[in-house]
Amino acid sequence: MGPVMFTNLQTFICHEFTWDILQGQAPLNGLSSDPKAQLEVSYDGGNTFGSLIPASLQETGHYSGILKWIGLGASRAFSFRVTITEDMQFQAGQPYTRYEVSRLP
């Protein structure tokens, strides 16, 4: 489980999760037909995760890219998990979360 995002049990509204990733390198085991990164969001601090939210990765030869998932909901303790569907090379950059603290309790 990765780090859990929380503060004083206030509710966060997660507008966007962005991941800068160097991709499009040759797959480790042949050609990749449709590589995807799948985001799973936990709203209870990593105890359970929701449905997979896919984002397409670049094909071989197209290197830079930013993966972006928007409108991820509200929670008091977010945790994110990303899975790459293909056995391929990539370099992970910094993830970024755009959020706000809810005014409601």
C-alpha cells in the first residue's frame, strides 16, 4: 500500500491524479497491442480499492506522455494504486494530485 492522503479527518475532493511517465519503449516480450495504465482509488485509506479506471499508454516509439484521471470523488483518506497491463519498460516520474479540502464536515 502506498501513502495515504489525509489531514485531520477533513474530506478531500480529488479533482485530478496526474502521472508524468516516460513510456513507449520496446515491450519486454514482443509487440504491445494496447498498453494501459489502470488506476484504482481507495476511499478508506487503502483497505479496499474501487473499479479499474484505464488510461492508454503510448505505443512503441512515442515516448513522452502524461497520464491523467479526473473527477475521482471525495473521501477523508485517499490512496492510489496504478497497474501497467503490459510487460514493458517505462520510467515513472512524479505523480501529482489536484485536490481541495471540502468546506463541509
